[in-house]
Amino acid sequence: MEATPQKKGPRMLKRHTPHCHLFASLALMTLMTSTVVFAQGQPIPDFGPPERPLIKLIGFLEPDIPQNTTDTVLTIALPGDKKRYTFLLKQLLIMAGPLRTPGSILEEVKPYSTNFYIRAPENIVAQIKNAPPTEQLSILAQYSSADRSLMVVGFEKNEEPQKQ
């Protein structure tokens, strides 16, 4: 008798081990999260004016204030010093920033006993403190209305005598 070849039935699929499922799941999760991370939009750069106005205070520190002055007299605080200094403001300029007027900033700080809190490096604070009352100062700073602070970015002394 001749042997008849046996018909082969459908092959049984290999069963996958739990390790294969775990590996496939991790690979799928990695692909999905990397797609989400890299698909996030880039922030749009700010092209408008800064949020805090850049202002310039021009005036004199601790001067002899004339009785009939029409200039604004401010009180400022310097870091590391409990003393409050008077500042005879000759001019307040808005250099950059949101639409504000010098008058609106002064109206905002007038009700307080200390009008501005200066924030600056120690060397600039020392120069401000040591300025004679007759020396005109120009303080360029970013103004924060939240705490009435002035973050000093520039400082100049002018050798002009005080005009009364």
C-alpha cells in the first residue's frame, strides 16, 4: 500500500507571550506621546510694547524744596535702607510700553506715603544715595503698578545746578 500524504490542516498560530504584548504597548505609547509632544504649537513672539512701561524720572534727591514749587515731590525707598528719600520730580517721561501717561502713573502712586520702591544693583543704589541735592538725576526704570516698584535699567547724573 502506498502511503497517502496527509493533508495538512490550518496552521496553528503561535501564541504571543505577555512580554510581546507589553513591548508592543510600550512602543505604541512612545509613538503616540512623541507625536503629541512634537505637534504642540510654538508660542508667538511678542512684537508689541512691553507689559510694563519704561519710564524716566528726572529730578533731585533730598533737595531744599522751595515753598511755592509747582513740581511734584515724591517719596522713594531704596533697597536695604529704612529711610525714605524725597525726590523733587522735574520731569516724568514714558519711554516705551503700554499706553500710559505720566499723569496716570503719578495719580496711581500719589495716595501712598512711599510713592516708589527702587530695585537696582548695589552700585547704582550707592550712586543714588550719594548724589548731592544739587545734582540732577535721571533714573530709567520699568514701572510695576502691582507694587509701585521701579526696576532700574539705567542711571545718569547731570552736573546741572538746580534751578529754583
